[in-house]
Amino acid sequence: MKKKSMLLLWVGASISLAEIFTGGLAAPLGFARGLAAILIGHGIGCGLFALGAYISFYRKQNAMDSVVFSLGRGGGRLVALCNVAQLTGWTLVMIIQAGSALVGLVPDLPFPAAVLFLSACVLAWALLFGSPAGWVNNFVVILLVALCAVLFAEAGGGAVSLSEGGSFALAVELSIIMPVSWLPLVGDYSRKAETTAGAVLMPFLGYFTGSVLMYAFGLYIAIAGGGDIFSFIAQSRFRIPACGVVLFSTLTTAFLDLYSAAVSLTQFVKTKSEKFPILAIGLAAALIAAVFPAESYESFLEGFLVSIGTVFVPVYTVVFLDFLLKKPRAAHAFPPVKIIAALAGMAAYRVFAGLRIEIPTVFCILIVCALYLPFALRGRREPC
């Protein structure tokens, strides 16, 4: 995959209503502190994201094969199953958000009809094009950026608060988790890069730049306009650009989720094409989205993000340590020390998040390192 395609791929992935909505959750901090939290969190999260991309490029493995390398076939399959669940969840989130936005733009459109229409568009996109690296995707991402610029211009001019209250650490954590949520699939694309810069730098720059702008846009709307992205779109004078952002951002982001979910399923079922699992997962997400209570979306999103961090932060801490220490491939289906370290990290993350302890991602990483490193360093060449 060429560098330009890789850059545009991750710019497109970063442009979504989920990113804008989550950025708005930092509004209690005021604009200056909220933006600082967004930049710090994205710096940490995108750094982890780029390391995951490099590992897959270096080993020429997809994201789940990198997990199998460290956690064994059994552990890797469990993580792959979690990945399929989280990618199906992200597809659900994208469709629900876009459906809510379309209903705001077209009040006479029933929510289930909007959801089914968007699901059909996502599935058609995935089944027709089958690869996220083509010129069509590049063109759509460029068009999406232009449409976003129109909406950004419309939002300009309001006064913003420079500093208020709120939890700075929570805003940092919400900014870390969004790029970390892409860890279980970035390797599916970086392994196809032609150069190291294409595999690591382009994803980092594309996602960091696009996601920070989306978060900042959501923060600005929430402070200056007193609402969220859905109310802003519903009141927008530019109906056609707004509809374009809703549709194209759903296509470019949900497609990546479906494609990588299909790749993760190859840990269980070998298929000649990803189209059948894409169809199955897409239909499941569409049916759930059609009956999902839209008023429960905000609480669902927060819990969903915590669940992603719970699983993938400790798992990828083990993967990163194995790579940095040049550990060999796991000799067991469930290497005991690594599995115990990962499970302890999951429990710690859940406890930290439940107790509202600041930035649970960082504490979780430290705990996994403290548990696993003594065993890993004791025998550099022996599997754990």
C-alpha cells in the first residue's frame, strides 16, 4: 500500500461522529484545558497505535496473528473473538450515530429506516470494493475532508470558555482509548505498506491529525453551541454537506471495522474471501441497530470504550514487551505467565475505571509490566 493511500485511509478512519461526540464530553474543562487533554491523550494513544502498526509491518502479520505470536493459539483465538465483538460494536455505534444524525436532518424519516438504509450502504460499499486501499476510498476521504471544512466554517464565530472545571484525567483517558481501539486492526493494513514510513508514520499522522480535529470540533460545538454534534447537524443550514459527512464518514469507518472483523474470524474459519463474514457481521449489526434505544447511546458508548480498554490495553502491553525484548513465538496454546499478566491487567483496568482512578490505561500498563517483566527478563530466550 502506498504512503498516500495509507495516510488517507487513517484520515478517513478518524473522521466520524463518534470522535466528534466524544470530544464534546471534555466540554466541562473549557476549551483550553479540554484541547490540552485531547492532545496529551492522542499523543499517548497514537504512540501505542503506531507501535502496533510497526510490529505487524516488521513481522508481516495481521493484527491478530501478532497476538497469537505472544499469547499462543488459544489465547489469540480468545482475543480474536473479543476483537470481532468490539468491531461489531463499533459498526453498531457508527450506524446508530449516523441514523440519529439523519433523523435530525430529515425529521420525517423513521429511525429504523435510516439505520437500515445506512447498513445497506455500508454492506454494499464493503462487498463491492472489498479493499480499503483503492482510489475510490482515497477520493471519498478527500471529499469527506472538504465537506467537514464546510461544517467547520459554519461552526466558527462563537465564544468559548478558556477554563472551567471537570476531570482533566477523564478527558485524557477518553482521548487515549479512541486510537487504542484501532490497535486490534491497524496491523491488518500496515503489513501491506511498502515502507516503514508508510506503515508507521502515515497511520500516526493521519489518525492523530484527523482525530484531534474531530475531538476539537466536538469540544467547540459543545462549549460555543451548548449542544452536541447531533443537535448541531439538525440545525445546520448546509443540509447536503451534512448528509455527505454522515454518509461518507460512516462508509469509510464502518468498512474498516467490518473488513478487520472478517480478518479476525480467519482465526476460527478459513475462507477464500472476506465477503461472507463481512455480510454476516454487517447484517447482525444492522438488525441490532434497528431496535437499539437511541436515548441510551451516551451511556452505551462510555461503557463500550471502557470495555475496549479493559481487554486490549493489557493484551497489547504483553505483545509490545515481547516484541521489544525479542521473545520467541509462544510455545503453548495458553502461555501461563503472559495469560496471568494480561488477565491481571484486565481486572486492574476494570477496577481503576470503576473507581474513577485517573487515566486507568497508564496504571494498567504499569501493572502488566510489573507482573510480566521479571519473568521475561529472567530468561530472555525462553517462552513464558
